[in-house]
Amino acid sequence: MYDFWYGYLKKKYGDKVKLLYTDTDSLIIEIETENIYQDMVDDCDLFDFSDYPEDHWVIKNLPEDQWIINEEDIECIE
């Protein structure tokens, strides 16, 4: 989370990102940007979109090489 905050968020957004709250494994942040969804698509390797509905704008705009893993796609190898 430290790397994500300082290495990505602060580097990308500078003073336009504010840390509002933190917990053991989460950050609640405020970001000033033109289009947060486009920012997420641009840096899609940093985000998990597996719970997004298939018709969501982000999913429709992901690069072809970005994998979306659903529960049905996961097989247990024994």
C-alpha cells in the first residue's frame, strides 16, 4: 500500500490526491481528475476489475491483453 500511495498515486496526481482514511489493507482517497475510469484503464495492470459487470465502461475499454479473471475461469489443479 505504501508503494501504491507514494509510487503511483502521489507521483501521478501530486497535490490532487488526498488520503482520507487508512485501515489494515485499504485506503480511502479523494482524487481530482478529469476521468478516474480512464486513469484506471491507462494503468489497468494496477487494478482488479474482476467484480466489475461486463457492460461497465472500464471493462469495455480495457486493452485486449488485459485479463479479467472470473470465478468460472479459475480451476483448481490437484
